[in-house]
Amino acid sequence: MADLQDELQAAGEAGELDTPPAPTRAEATRTRDRRPPAAEPIAPGDDGHPDDGEADDVRPHAATDVRRGGADVPEALGDEAVVVAGPAGPPSPSSPSPELAEADAFLVAHPVADGYSGLPWVLRQLPRYDLELGEGGVDTDVPRMRKGHIGALFWSLHLPEGLAGERAVGATLEQLDLVRTVVDAHPEGLRLTHSAGETTDARNCGRVAVLLGPAGAPAIGDSLGILRSLHTLGLKALTLAGASWAGESGLSRFGEEVVREMNRIGVLADLSGASEETVRRALAVSRAPVVCTRSAAAALRPHPANLPDDLLAALGEARGLCMVPLTAEQTGPSVRDVADHLDHVRSIAGPECVGLSGAYDSGEAHPRDLTDASCYPRLVAELMDRGWSEPDLALLTWGNVQRVLRTADFTARAARDRREASTARIAELDG
């Protein structure tokens, strides 16, 4: 009972259990010009800093709780907070726009499942950190994730180029151990998950669900046994690039066996950065949905990891998932550029096959106004302004990732009934 009370209390503090149902967009539009008669306290988890529309301005002026009507709470004079009651005056310059308030309200009900974070490698370089209170040395911490309404996050286990063989395997194990240590040290904000159900449970309890992966292909050391061991430790996605069996010429016979074994145990195939031939062969071999954790539209911005329209169409036919990264190099320098890529991928692959990937803490530059994990409401507000429907937005932020996770788990259960664990070796299949 004590554990249950602690769980409920933590969920309440994160704003999940006591938050009223988010208004529909029609209701939000009707209420945009109405102001509440009195101010309410700031909601926990918003870290006390309002979104004033300027990415570089972090000075606190006035905080707003959009879930309780958008009342302003002026900054304290001295050490005591002052809450002004009575009829509301005109909105202050630091109040969020009605569009941002509407986006915030939507994301309360449909949080973001973010497809890629480079946080593990960054934390490995820091002597100390506290993600619960806020960490200035990173783009992603618990306060920012709560402000950005991130409900689930894939933590990349990618390694610097040049690591291969036993060194790559060992470094990946160290990354896995680091992530588990970080999650254990932040139980009020983070929870390690392995399935769609566990991800939803974590979100309902006010935690950010942490999914392990993608890892690079060198992490398995050309061994299906190591692949299975990494999955036992929690690995959920593996990038099919950077190995002899997944190169420019496509998947080798051993590479195809790797994909089949990934299907059998429930590890997602990540095709971002893979060669075009590898992408095509993986789509043909895999019985589970594949993902591209960091790919945008090559038709709008040429980049090695971006996908041409024919591959986007093939990905849509296979019910895969293209997760568009918020990086200036792949999508462009502004929120509108990112939205253009999302529009394009949705039009080619379909609304069921597009997702989001912040790619924060990965060493990449980010578009203006999307500089850290707290900025997702700005992107959602832009998409709302473009006429995206609520069902399509809900698929983009949360639903499509949940579908892929559920389908991969179902495929794995069915595959285990049909075949035993593969004992194939690369020397036998590839010579």
C-alpha cells in the first residue's frame, strides 16, 4: 500500500493523474480570448520558466499553467511569491500565445515519443549531473522533458566511429550499464521500459519511459548470441549500418539472418544511415515494422540519412516508421523547415508512418526555437496552424511509436513459436 501511495503521489506531482481531460481543438479555439478570474499556482514539472517564444531568453518573467486556464503568476519580489487575484488584465509579453497554450493542452493528452537522444554518451563525459533538478550541460533533463511533454525517449547507444570488434561490444555494454545507473538514480522522473505496455504504464505514473537503443551494428560483434544477450539487457533497436554484413551492397546472408533473429526476439531494425540497398533488402526480409530513427525527406534537403520519395513510399507500404529529426543539417534552420519535412513524409508514407526524433545531445545543431527537449509545443503549434487534424497529430507524437512497439512484440511471440534461436555464424554464411 505504501508503494502504491508513493506511485500515485509521484504521478500526481508529474501532472498525469490530476490533469483534467485536454480540450478539443474546437473548444480551445472558442476559449482562446477568455481569461480566468483568478490565478492558479504553477504546475509541478514546468521548472518555473515560461515559454516567451525566444529560444535564447531564459530569464523568468511570469509563469503560466496552461492546464488550469493560463493565469499569470508574477515573479516574486524578494523571497516570497505573490499571486495576484481578481480580474485579469491584458496578457503580458511573457504569456504564451493561444496557439502555444493549445499545443500544450494537446500534448498533455498525447505526449511525444522521441526516437533518438544522444544523452548517454554526453553523460559519460560529465563528472557529475542531476537530471531531476535540471542539468545545464545537456539539452535533455527531466524538467525540460516535462515542459516539452516527452512521454517516452529512445536513448541511443551509438558509439564514436572507429570502435569495432570486442572494443565496440565492451563500450556498448558500458553504455547499457550507464543508462541503467542513470535511470535508477532518477526514479521519480525516469523508468526503464521494454514494451508498449510498459511505456504506457510509465507515462500514466508520471515518468518518462526510457527505451534502450538504437545501438550500432558493430555492437553485436558479428554474433547472434551477443545480439540476444543485448536484448536480454534491454536493447530495443539496432542500426543496420557500419558492419560487413550491412554495407553499400546491402545485407549479406548473415545480415538477413540478423534481421530474422531480431524479429524473433523483438529488436527493431533501425535503417537511418543504412545504404539504399540495405533499406530495400531489410524491408523485404523483416516481418516486423522497421524504423528510421533519424531520417527526413531527401526531396527537400539532401543528406545521407534522409530518404528519397520511393523509399518513403516503400516504408509506408511496409507500415514502418520514419522519425524526422529536429536537426538543422537534415531538416533546416527553422520550425517551418521541420514542419515542411513532416508534411512531405506524411504525404508520401502516410500519417501512420511518421514520427518525431529530437536528436538532442547528439552533437547536432538544432533549428531556431527547437533548441532543447522543452520545445515540442512550438512544433505542434506550427502543425496545428497548418491544419493537421488531432488524429494525425496524435499518431505523430505517440500513436505510431506505440503501434510499432506492439507489432514488434506480437511478431516476436509468433516467431518464437515457429523457430528456435539461430546458431548461424558469419563465417558459415558469408565465407
